[in-house]
Amino acid sequence: MPFGSLKTNQAHAIPAFSPSYSKTRVEWTDIDMIIISFYTKAEAIAKFIPEELELEDEPLVTYFIANWGFSSMGAYTEFVSYVEVKFNGESCDFALELVLENEAALFLGRESFGLPKVIGHVEFDRKKCSMSDQGVLTAYVERPRGHRSIQFGFKADAKVNGVKTLPPPEKRILVLRIIPSPSAGEPPVVREFVSLHMQVTEGEVWSGTGSIKLTPGSDFDIAPNIPIVHYNNSVFITRGSGYVDSSAKVHNLL
């Protein structure tokens, strides 16, 4: 009887015969991104944060909605949320919740990095912001579809720079990566922290005033349920390029 011909030692993702994503470095070009940061209360967010991580009394939270332009995963739009923590004395941005519809980006983020990506509709196209928006860039997240759980507004006040090289981020992204056991009732086969370097390497930057409206659909979502105590700052980046560095750091928790 014949055997199969699929080389299992060459497979890198599921489905092995036609993976949803490539094994090359994640890169984007032609990025548009609204970034809004604010402070919240530690007691309001602590239940979402692993016990190994330390919070300030008023942790800094960063939300952004990005139209990623183009990448090896195609064109897609995504909502991302981080909170600043300390791990082994180092400040990091812990990934809270990421919302998108792109299959390749969702599977790659979850499987390779452990990023907490969930399915939802994210709308942001700066070219479609109409005169009725009074010059305000708008974007929103629908989860579930039809319910606007997060709405962004950004009003530019000054151009910081034209397209130029941007400085590297001061903090790495920290992710709790978990791969469950195939046996019911058994502990995960992987439980670890993954530290990533994600950078927007160049772009045109505008400063301005950001606004976020949160309308939770349920208590099961994270980002819409984090209260805003006061805003920090807001920026808009356009015509950007960026990547996720392939040199991740892994801290085993098993």
C-alpha cells in the first residue's frame, strides 16, 4: 500500500499542506494608525493580568486601531490593546486583546506568539472620513458584528514630521502563550511568556487629541470594560512601515 508524501519535518503550521501564513518575518507597508493612551485603575484591570506581573496604581493603557495597508497576510484592519506592566523589573506592554477578521493574521498571532486575538469587525479608512466628521478621524470596533463596542476619534493639531525613520519602541510586548493539552483535563503542553519586539520603522506623524467611547457588549470582552481615568496622549501615523522581529524571548512557566 502507498504512503503519503507530505514531509512532516518541513511543515510549520496548520493545515500542513497549505498553511494560512508564511514562516517569514511579519512586515507591513502603507500603515495608517491611530494610537490613544490613557490611565486606568489597577483594581479594574488586575483580573486580566497574570500574577507574575506588577502594575502601577494607575497603569498606562494603550489602544490603537491600525489599517495595516499590505503584508504577507494581505490587507486588514485591527484593534490592539496593551497595558504597561513590570516583569522581572523590566517595563513591558502586556497584550490584553486584539480584534480582527483576517484569518492568516489571527492564526499566526495566536499560534506563533500566543497573542490574544479574537474575531470582530474593525473599521478604519482615513480616506472615507467625511465632512460630517468635522475633520476628525474616526474608527470603530464591532464585537459582536453590529455592536460598536469601541469608537475612536482623533483630531489632529500639528504635523510632527513627514515620512522619516522613527525611533525604536522603549518597551517590548509581553504575551502569555498557552497551548492546551489534547487530553481533556490535563494541563497545557505550553504555558510561557513570550517577549516580542514590534516596531513601526518609518512614517508621517501627527499629534492631536484622541477620544474613546466604550460600550461593552458583555463582561466577556476585555478592552471595552477598562475604565478611562484620564488620557495620556494621542498620535496618528500614516504612510508607515513596520515589522515584528523574529527574535522572540521565551520564559517557560511550566
